[in-house]
Amino acid sequence: PSCPNVACSVYQSTHDTNCTNAYFSCLDCQQSDYGGWPEDKSEIPMAFMTKQHRETIRQHCTRNPANAIFPDLPTSLNGEEEE
């Protein structure tokens, strides 16, 4: 059965150049299917995730917003806390 949540991640093999096998994942499936976020930050195609981005994902991509788990990324490009 497919998940009713909105996806926040798309996984694709680097060998699949035609994107024929993309896997879409919400926050809940990220945890249950993949055991969380990759430890190697080079596997996450972003350098930071703003607080607004995290809140949008929390509102739309999980059935359990109070316990949402995000990748270990800074909230700004320079690593400083957002105001």
C-alpha cells in the first residue's frame, strides 16, 4: 500500500540516469524504510534547511509532527542561527 503523506524526499540511483526508478518518501517512511536520514551529508542534496522549510515539511509530510525527525543540517548557509 502506498503512503498517504506528501513526500519530502526523492531517492534515485546515480546509475539510473533516466530517473525510471525514483522512490518518494515522507518523513515517516524516511524513518521506517531507511532508518532515518543518511549519516553521510554528501548523500543529502542540500547544504542547509531553513526553519521555515522544516516547518512546512512538519505540517505536510508526516502524521506525527511532534516527533518529526529531520536531517542534521544547519538552518542557514553560513551555519549561523536564523533570526
